[in-house]
Amino acid sequence: GEYGLNDICIGVPVVLGRNGIEKIVDIPLSDAEKEHMKASAEGVRKTNGLLNVEA
């Protein structure tokens, strides 16, 4: 997945065209920013787990 994240839906910057997404913009992240992104994704996973929604 983008930024090394899998099995989660988060927003990433993209270039939009007439027919939708043309490309994903790859923004270089520092090691600290990558760790913050992973922590944020884990928080989303934990919150999703509290919702008791079946996939």
C-alpha cells in the first residue's frame, strides 16, 4: 500500500483529471513523519474495531 500501509483506507494526495484519479502524488516523508502516519493508521484501526461492524 501507499506509504507502507496495508488493509486500511486513508486519504493520500492525488492528481484528479476528467476521469478521476490520474496519479497518486508521492510525498517524501521523514522517518518521524512515517512513524506518525503509522501511529495514525493504527488509531484508525483501533477505532474501527470498536464499531462492531462486520466486513
